[in-house]
Amino acid sequence: MNGFFSVWFVGQTTLRRNAHIMENHIDIEETSSKKDKGFTLVELLIVIVILGILATVTVFAVRGITDKGTTSACAADKNTLATAAESYFAQYGGTTIPSATAAEQTAALPTVITLTPGGKLVAVGFMRTMSTKYTVNADGSLTAIAPCT
């Protein structure tokens, strides 16, 4: 019986020691989880700086795209006006485009045209609307208006 009690006592001691280790482990987990809730000020500042850098890069990238879009729109408008002027010369002959008349201006409503050669191109149907980027001169040449200057 001595052997049985000694084995039993050693077993009990081992169980108590293991239980004590488990309780300590649980206490350590609870205290460390209390410390790990939330972000530190340094971590938040790092995230804010990174977001600022990304925003700056994006703004400069978009600015370049906008400039390219404006340049492309100007080039397309210039080609359209040049084609309209050439079409006018081919259909009506001559070397000048007369200004639109008041009667043509009234007939074009609700489209607004001016009494200019560009208005004449709209009045005779070579363009849908007046250009906001170029002025058509009587000889068919074009004068740029901002932002195409």
C-alpha cells in the first residue's frame, strides 16, 4: 500500500503543478490580450503618412491624364473644323466662308450660332454646334481659344 499512496501522492502533486501552470498561462493570456487592444499612436501616424503619400501620387497621376485629355480634345476639334471648312469649299466653291446671316441664325434655333464663318458651317450642316476651342476665319484657317492655345 505504501507504493500505491506514493504513486497517488506524486500523481496529485503533478496534477496540482499542471493546474497551477495552466492558471498562470490563463492569467498571462488575459493580461497580454488587455494590452493588445487597439493601435498605438505611432502605428496610426504611419498609416496616415502612407495614405498621404498615396493621395499625392494619385493627384499627380490624374493631373497628367487631364492634360492629355485636353490636348486630345483640342486636336480632335481642330481636325473636325478643318474637315468642315474643306467640305464647305468643296460643295460651295470659292476660297472664303461668308458669315452666317441673321435669317440662318434664326433658322438654326434652338442651336445657337454666331454671325461668323463658324456659324455658317453650323447653318449649312457641316457641324452640329459652334466650337468652343477654335474660331473659324473666313479663309478657313483656325484661331485657337483657351485651353488650346
